[in-house]
Amino acid sequence: MGANAEAKNRTMAQDALGTQQIEDPALRARFERYLGMTEVSQVQIKAYSDDMQSVIDLLHQRKTPEAWQKLYKLAQYQTIDAGVSWELANRIESIWNADQTKYEIAKQNSDLQHQADTANHNADLMSDDIKDKEIDYQRRLQNAGKGGSSNRTNGGGGGNSSSGDAGMTPPSDQIMGKLELTEEYLNSLAAQSKIKLNEMKVEKLFDQAKADFADYITTLYKSGRYQHVLIAADFWRQIFDQGDYPVSMAQQVNASLEANNEVNTALGVFNNNLDQKNVAAATDNLEQAFMINEINPALLGVPLAKKKPILQFTHELSRMQNIIEARDFTDLESLLTEIKQNAPDFDSVKAMSIVNAVKLDSQLHLGKAKIAAQQGDLKTAMDEFQAAGEAWPGNPDLKDKALSFFNSQDVQTQSLDDFDRLVAENNYWAIYDKQLVFAPAVHDDTKRQDQLKAALDKVKIAETAIEKATLMQSNGDVDGAWETVQLAIKDLPDDIKLNSMRGDLAGKAADFVAAVEKAQDAEAKQELGYSLSWYAVAQRAYPASQIANEAIDRLSKGILAKSSL
């Protein structure tokens, strides 16, 4: 129920603002930080834009090496470029190095082909020689057969028979020739196999280089480096000799062009609205441009003087949202007056109509409570008083009518039972909400008076911490706001409102919170050096941090003490 009530209050507050708000806490924090940043000079932005256009022109002229060299000049604009052009140049160089590997493999294939051709030529010569020897061998074999037959017919002796047997055996050089021929064939096959493997290696190397570079372009697109997407895609076409982009890359190129155009359009409308003192509308325009691409060079060049009224307006809106969410309408009218002075185009009618509706709702509940009390319906009267207080806690009529009602009812016993139960539950916020009921009931009980005072003091501590944190947050000090709530939670660990606010602030002060939590975890594990390092990180993020400064002093003494031992 509490979460639903907070969500309802937050929705009502955002509706009352009547202007576009960046809902993501991290993005909101970056936007507020951007509003306080000194602009990049127009001279530097113009020079960077000219050099970027020069790269594009060189690529269109198919002067890829000259365009590549120009990337190193772009990388020198560190504030705008952040070294992305340097990384892009390195990527391109690595692809050209892969081309060198491809050339070396091609040269190796040429040598292998020469070896294969030589082996085939030698095999052809050997084959002809073996064929001649085979024919000569067959001829001698036939002659030897005829001679043997004649000798047997004439009754010749065995001496001739040994000569005929020798003619039946192939010469040894003929056998060696066949072995050498086989070896040449095998050499040719081995060379052809190596050539095929090298061709597969080159193809794989080429395909991998294309895929890796396309993935890098996707990374540039996702990180908002839209101008680099355009030139990297042109490099991709030139290097790999492609006429068209792949479908996904073409979509990224088109989206990048559209994003750049939308940012420029939004900034043009922003300048026009600001010149006409339409600060609320200008804030919407600048937020829109920031959400499209927060690192666009044109956005970085917006002068600090032009961002100052936007920063003031956003802080005032944050204050108004906090006031409406807390339903503390006492200072709302004066705040609306301040906002109208800074942003005359801000529509405060909606905010005031919502506030007036809430006030009226509270008054109607008080009227219903009075009628129910007159009819003796205690439960309905209590519910209506509760509803009136929830609708408008600061309603000046609430206290008087509530006291009048409770003085007319014999509810002291029930009140004391409720009070004792809430004390046992440590539910001091509920005690605070019902203090008008409990104060008369415990009037003559010193112990309960002390318990009531203690509960109210705890709520006061929590409210003070919340108010201080809210003020720090509205001034842009989200780290200090989170630490204020965190220190208060040490004494009030179960406080719902403090824990809720700490959760909201944790996302906005993510770096500082992460450093403190890592340091505390390490300290709990007695990893003092590691803990000290993280406390130092937290101190660097928020130099005024009480948590970090005290911990650094404490851990330093502990480490020195261990060292001396």
C-alpha cells in the first residue's frame, strides 16, 4: 500500500510538471552534469567538423590511404573524439596487415605451383623413359624366348639357358625409375594440397576481417558515435571493394544520418525558444537532443551561458516534484512564482489545479469525518481523518478538528493499546502519524510521554535527513544526498522512507555507492588494503564524504598498527 501511495504521488507530481522529463536516473544525472559542463569552443568544433568532412571527401575520391592518415589528426581532438578515430585507424591498419599476409600466402602458392609443375614435368620425362625401357625389355624378352627354343630343338646345353633366364628379369634401373616417378607424382600432389589449404586460409582470413570490421561498426553505432559509423562504413566499402553495404550496416548508416539530423534540428529549435525566453520549451528541446545522442559535437558546443537557465529550471522542477510527492504545499506557490520568473512559458495552471484538487479532497474527508462523528460512527470517522491527513498532511484544519473529535470520544484506552503495540513494533512513523491521538492519551503517563517523544525524535531525525538529502539532490549533489541518508539509516535501519530514498539515490550516485559498498565488504573481510583502495576511490568521487574520510583514517591506523607489529 505504501509503494502504491508513493507511485500515485510520483505520477501526480510528474503530471503537474507538464514538461518532458528524463526518467532514467543515470541518464538524468548525466544530463544535469552536462548542463554544468563548460562548452567545447566553436572554433574547435568547426575544425573537427572540417577534418571529418575531409575524411569523407577523400573516401569518395577513393583516396583511402590519405583518408586513413587523416584519422590520426581527428584523434587529436580528444574532448570531442575521445580517441575513437585512433582506434578506427588501428583497425584499418590491422586489416591491411592481413592483406600483407594474404600477399605472402599468394607468393608461397606461386612457389608451390612451380614445384608442382616441375614435378609433373619430371614425371612426364620419367614416364617416357620408363616406357622406352619397357618396350626394350619386352623385345629382349621375346628374342630370348626364341633363342631358347632353338637351342632345345638342336639339343643345346644348359649354358644358354642361364643366359635366357637373365633376359627374363627386368633391369634394376627400370624398377628405380618407377619409384622415382611415383615420388614425383607424390611431390606434385603434396604441393597442390598445400596450395588448396593456403587458398582456404586466405578466404577465411578475408571473411573474418570483414566480419570483425562490421562488428566494430555496430559497436560504434551502439555507443552513439554516429559520425564515425558513416566514415567507418565507407572505409569498409573501399577496403573490401564492395559496392553496397550489408543490410544491417546500411540500416546503421541511415539511422546515424537521421540521428545527426534530429540533433541539429532539436538544437535549432532550442536556440530559437531560448532567444524568446521560452525556457520550458527549450528544456524539452535540449533534453530531446541529449537523449538522441549526448556526445554529438554540436551538443557539446552549446555555451554554458545558454545552459544555465536550463539547469536552474530543472532544479526548480525537481524541487516542485519533491514538494508535490511529499504533499507539502506550504511553499509551492512561492516556488511556482520563482519558476515563472525564470521560465515564463511554464504552465503552472495544471500544477495549481492538481494541488487545489488535493486540498479540496482533504477538506471533504474532514467534513465526512465530522458527520460520522456526530452519528457515532467511530470507525468511519477515524478512516476519514486518516484519509484527510494522507491527502494533505499540512492541512491547518486537520489538527483542530481532530482534537475536537478525539476530545469528544472516549477512545483513550484504545489509543493507549495502539500506542503500546506500535512502540513494541518500533513503528515510530505510525506513532508520528497518530500523534494527535496519542498526545492526549499519554498526557498523565511519564513513561509513555518519553516513548512518544523518542518516536517523534526519530521521525524528526529521519525527516531532517530526508530534507537535507532532498536539498543536496536538488543542488546536484547526489553523492552527498545518498551519504546523508545512509548515515541516518545506521540509527534507523528499519525506516521505510529512508530506505526507499536510499534506493532511489543509489542509481544516481552509482559510482560512489559502488565504491563505498565494495570498501565496506572488503573491510568486513579484513582485506584492509583492498578496502582502503576502494575508500580512496569513493573519496575521489565525493571528497567531502564522511564515510570515506573516517574509514581511510581508521584503516590507515589499523594497517600501520599491523605493520609495526
